[in-house]
Amino acid sequence: MSSTTAVTETVFTKQFAEFRASIGDDAMTKLRSEAFAYFEATGFPTPKDEDWKYTNVAAVAGGQWTVDSAGASGNTGEFNYKRNGFTALNLAFADIVVVRIPSETIVVEPIELSFTAEDGKAIFPHVIVVAESGSKATIVETYAASGRGFTNAAVQVLVEENANLTHYRVQKDSVEAFNYGVTEVEVRSGGHYDSTNINLGAALSRHDIDLKFVAEGAEAWVDGLYMLSGGQHHDTHSIIDHTVPNCLSHQTYKGVLNENSRGVFNGKVFVRENAHGTDAQQSNKNLLLSNEARVDTKPQLEIFNDDVKCSHGATVGQLEDEELFYLLTRGLPKTLAKNLLTYGFAEEVINKIEIESIKGELDSMVLNRLGAEI
């Protein structure tokens, strides 16, 4: 175990001892204590762990963080806190919020969840969303840390029979901040889950997504955009698990990387032995705007049934010369032409967002990142 991890554990150990005394619920105290013990035993993940080989969190492990948690309690169900040190630490300090959309109810206005880690503070939001049968709603999950804040978040989503849930996750932290998040989703018969994940901020960010189909006739979209510059680093790891027949999954992730930034995408799609009739499509496309930018991408399919329709692919490249030439021949300055093409590349994902205020803000942030007006 590295010295940086040991220092971080000492910081959290002192704070957890004080925090535990205030919980006041025997069952929750036991669960949180078990989670923290697991964190103490394992520490934060390191590049020696296969799933973290391209993402080094030593800067987080070595931080002197002050925990900012009210410790709200609730039933976390089957949350897998043993996924890694981050998830164990989340459950130990979790601020638990439960959002329940009643059966056969249409919620017109988006349900907004906003989280801000202040400079030097560590926050641990833990959200449980239950879309009951026949319901329809939109969740907007926003992160906007200031300074060198640290966010360690977990979101559990249950989409029940014939429910329809749209889920937007927007990470726009300070470029000095750190953000780890895990999203676990279970979709039941006839359920529709549509997620769009936007990652623009943080010095170092990671988002783990696990989606499982547990009954036939369900459909899910798991899409995202990461737009990085400077020395930013973003890592997305996703698992889409078809455990039952006749379900559809769609995944489109795009990355725009400039300067010395680095992106990581690892997407696994499992089609289990009895999951006939599966339709699973996965794509990761990356646009490099500088020679120093780098991306490591690994889309994966593991198929154990012949009666399926599946595809996956990944591309890494720069702007197309032919497209750029086309715009230049029509009198556009080269910088504007490049910005137009980059903006169009990113907008395919942003255009999925149907809330105009959020879409407009993201448009402005993308244009600001490009240093352009279009």
C-alpha cells in the first residue's frame, strides 16, 4: 500500500470515527462501518488494478480532505460498495437521497439534483431513484465543484415495468476538482432508460456505469460526451448486461480532446447464454485537436448466444481534410471552419438533451471551450 493512500486513510479514519458517533441507527452504523473497514483494507484503486491501468488517482489519495456530509440515511438496497475504494468510502459517509416516481405518474418538470464540493471539501452524495411501473420522469444530475473540491458520488436507478426514465448527468466541475461517480441501473420488462452523460470539468474524473436488463422487452440508451483540454483526464467504464431475451441497448460516446488531455473509454456489453433476440449497438468516436492529446479506447462484446444483432466500434482521429477543405473553399476562415466541425461533432450528443435551458448552457460551454462564436 502506498504512503499516499495511507495518509488519506488516516485523514478519513479520524473523521469517520467522529461521524459514526452521530449516525444513531444501529443497522446503518454497522453497514457504514463495514464499508469503511473495506476502504481501509483496500485503499483507493491504483494503476496496478486492470480497470484502472490508465487512470492514476494518487492526487486524490494524497489530498487533505475535509468531509462535508450530513450523513442522511436510507436503505441502499443491493449497492455493491465492494466495487472499489471509492464506492466503499461513499457508502461510509453517504448523504442518501431517495427519489420515487409513483406508479402511472407523469412528472412534467425535471427533477433536479445539484451537488457542489467546495475547495478542499469532500462530498459523498448517494441517490436512489425508483421509477415505479408506468411512470415517466426526467432526472437532471449536476456537479459543479469549486476550486479543488472532491466529489465521490453513487446513483442507483430502478426502472420498473413499462416505466420511462430520462437521465441527464452533467459534470461541470472546476478544472482543479476531482470527481468519481458510479451509476447502477436495473431495467425491468418494458422499461425505457435514456441517459446522456456530459463531462466537461475536473482535473481528473471517472464515471462507472453498470446497466442490467432483468426482464424481457426493455430498452436503454447510454450515451455521453467528454470534452477535455489542458491536462484534464476523464475515464468512462461502462457495462451493459443483457441477462434476458429481447432487449435493446444503444451506446454512443464521443470525445473531443485538446492540448495535453487524456481520455479513457472502456465499454463492455455482455449477452448471456439465454439472451436471444438481443440488439446491442456500441460506438466510441474520438476527435483529437492536438498532437499531444491521447485516448485509450476499448469497446468489448462478449456474446454467448447466436440469435443476436450486435455491433461495436471505435475511432480515434483528427478533423477530416475533405470536410475542412469544403468549408475553406466556401470562404470560411480556417479557425472558424475547424470550430464548426468540432462543434458539430460534439452536438450530436448534446442535441439529445430536450431541456432547452440545459442544452443552451452546454452549447455555450462548448463554444467557450473552443474560444469561438458560431
